[in-house]
Amino acid sequence: MANTNSSSSSRSAFLERLAALTAGEPGAALRRGLRGIEKESLRVTRNGALATTPHPRAFGSALTHPLITTDYSEALIELITPADNDVAITLDKLDELHRFAYAHLGDELLWNDSMPGQLPADQEIPIGNYGTSNIGMLKHVYRRGLSLRYGRTMQCIAGIHYNYSLHEDVWRAWAALDGRSTTHMVDFQSERYFALIRNFRRTSWLLMYLFGASPALNRQFLRDRPNTLDTLDATTLYLPYATSLRMSDLGYTNNPAQAALLPSYDTLDGYLDVLAKAVSEPHPPYEAIGTQRDGEWIQINTNVLQIENEFYSTIRPKRVTQPGERPLHALSSRGVQYIEVRCLDIDPFEPTGISLQTSRFMDAYLLYCALEDSPLLPRPANEEANENFARITKEGRKPGLTLARDGREVPMQGWAGELLDAIEPVARALDKLHGINEHILALDAQRARLADVSLTPSAQVLSIMRERGQSFDAFALELSEKHADHFRSRPLEPEVARELEALAAKSLEDQARIERDEIGSFDAFVGAYRAYTLNRISV
């Protein structure tokens, strides 16, 4: 049990830190932090089947467009907002991208759910096409490798990625507050972002309870794999207390190579060491497959990870890369710039997949994670965090559910209530800073979900399906059609439409130029890419 005096002292330090960093110049800097959202959506036909058509040319080039691209599949659209100081503006931009998409989708829809509906046979799911350039082919071959390692069906899962950063002046003020040198801010900033990540790892199960929205799926997704799911109807499987089957062990963590990866979140160096090893160390099952078949590349290499981004995690430390730069090198040389939260399900009830209320809560929660004391996370604690997260994804709404907290089983409800209470002063401080009351209202909405489990998105999904006698596919298709009407009934302002059309045209020109100016064979390009050293000492 935690020492009461120690806990009281820690709480006092947290509140002092919060007060200092939300007042005066630090407070002004806090308002300049950036938020960005990436939303994945499958393109589907009018009856909800996966679209097998190419990425619409009107969307521009998936290789070079900064705002509209594809993830794994040619049908998996990814809409990327510019970063902004105010998440309300970020969401407005996401709304505009949806309206632009629907102006050019024809009869197709964007599937507004994290789990896919009707899919063709695994090998018939189209892989993203990025043109004939070496870099475009590398992206395609990487996806071939994912197909070999995890299957194509797994790559049709969609989600929301929430990008969050604090302004550098906030870190500088914090360093001064702690009596630290402000001349080596890169190290301090990375240190504090990893502290945020550790607190996130300990408590992100709460997000799965509050926002998980994938308690059911089309049974076709499992491809006859053994499972412990219940049957709702002929095409739908579910778990009665599940919050997010997307984030459960039905996903990437079911892969042995991925499951064995447990990076250290205590230091940037420790984190990079684990990933550097994974992208450079051969994995025997992948070696047995090889990199080429019948003269064609089928994966970039036979390592545990082909590239850093293959590592599937709920949160990532990030740094914008320079042309040709690997993410590991960017982090090693310039430190952490922002974090990317990757565990949020698409909210099927929201046209853009995420609400302003959820976003306001995320801002308060992530600032809490940044400001709260953050002890190191040794392997047992890391494994405990994974177990708690997994428990919530599959039975988070189960009455009397307990979680492991520092080796002891404690009631989930009580711990969740403590966390919401701890976030309250952050929400109030942010509201005061911005002259609004939206953060505290967002917090109150989550308290209501904790008090009444039927208000959680996962409970609502199952309740509606049962009330209407709907299969998972029918439920998701009905909402996707409703959201399509929402966007199609609100055409973009002509100026915004012209800007996005020009951006799409420019991206096509950029891809054509890359292909025209290409020098050297793809084999040589892959060889150079694979030889690109991962020894950070030589960076």
C-alpha cells in the first residue's frame, strides 16, 4: 500500500506544478500546444462490402498527399488533419476532409466503425498502391510483408490516432521550475514525454472503458480461428462485457513476434534499443519465408519488424522525420516532439469518428499524465499494465471487475473514480485558461459513464443491436449511411473545395515527378534502405 504521507506530498507537488504551468507566460504557452487527428475508414459499397476499386484519383496521390492517404489496404482511407492549437479547429478540419471525400466517393461509403464488415477472401483484399517509384514500391512491399506476417484481414481494422504536444516554452518553464538547466531542452523534453507515456501505460485502460466502441464484429473477421466469443446472430460475434475487441488479443498482440516485444519506457535510449534490435534482428519464421518469391519482393527483410512503424503500440513517441530519415534516427538525434495515442476506437455514433467532448477529455487526461509524478516502469509493472488493458478490452463492463495495481487486485470502479478525481483540477485549469467550461463538462460526462455502464459506447452498441435485431454489419452500415447523408448534405465552401482540389492535383504532380526523376533499380534501393545503419552512435 502506498505511504499516505508520500501520496499527499506527491499530490501537493502535482497541484503546485499545475498552478505554475497554467499561469502567466507558461499558461500562454500551454495554449499553443498542438493537436492533430488521423482517422482511418474503409471504403465500402452501398451494401457494406469492402470496395475493391482503386484509391479515387480525385483524392490525389496516396504517396504524396499530406492530408489524404491510405493505410494498409487500397480501401483503407486515412484522413490527416493539420495540427492546430485548438482541437475544435482540428475537428473542423476533419469535418472538411470528410465532406471533400464524400464529394468524390460516388456510390461508396466510409465505414464508420473500427471493425470491418463484409470482406472478400484474405488474399483478395487489395494492398495499397503507391506508384512505380522506389519509395512507392517500398511502401507496397512493406504491406506485402504485413500480409505474410499477420494476414490481410487484420490490416482492415481502423481507428483514431490522437497527436498531442506541449509547446517548447512549457517544457522550458517546467525545467526552470525544477531547477534544471534550460540549455539542454531536447533531453528534458524527451524525459518528460516518456514520463507522460509511463502514466498513460498505467492508466490507458480507462480510455478503453470510456471510449471503447467495438464489442462485436462480423464473424468473417476471425477466418475460422478458434475463439471464445459469443454468438449474437448468424454473422455476428461479441463478448457481453467487451469494450474494444479491436484492441484485444484478437489484434496484433496475438502475433508471437509482436507479443514478445516489450520496450522500456523509462528512457528514450532504452526504448530505441529495443526497437533498433527488432528492426535489425532476423526472426526465424520470417527467414523461412524469405524476401523474394518468383522474382518478386514479398517483404522488405526477415527481421522481427520490417520497419519501426510495424511495432503495434497504444502510444508512440514521435518526431517529424526529414526526407529519407528513419523514425529511430529522428528520435535519437532530435528527441521526442509529440506523442501519438493509437488506442481510440472510431466512435460509430459520431460522423467524424470522434467528438469534441472526447477530445477535450483527452487533452485534460494527457496533461494529467504529463504533470503527475511518474515512477519508472520496470518489466513487471509494464506487464501489469498490459494485463489491465487486455482485461478491460474484453470484460471492462463486467460487474465487480478488478485490476492489478502494484501487485494487488483492486476494484476497477474505485481506481477509475480516483483517476477522474485527479484529472478534475487539470480540466478546471484548462477551462480557466481557455475561457470555456468544456473540459469539466467532458469530465462530468465520463463520470456519468463510470456511474452508469449503459452510457458507455460499447454498451450502447450492443443495446441498439439487440433492440433493433440488427447484425453488426446492419448496425454499422445504417450509421455509416446516416453519416454519409450528414456530409453530403453540407457541400464544402467553394474556396475550401478549390484548395483541397489543388492539393490533390499537386500531390499527383509530385508523385509523377518522383517517378520521372527516379535513379537506380528497386533492388539497389532496398539494399541501401536495409543497409541504412541503426547504430544511433553513428547518427
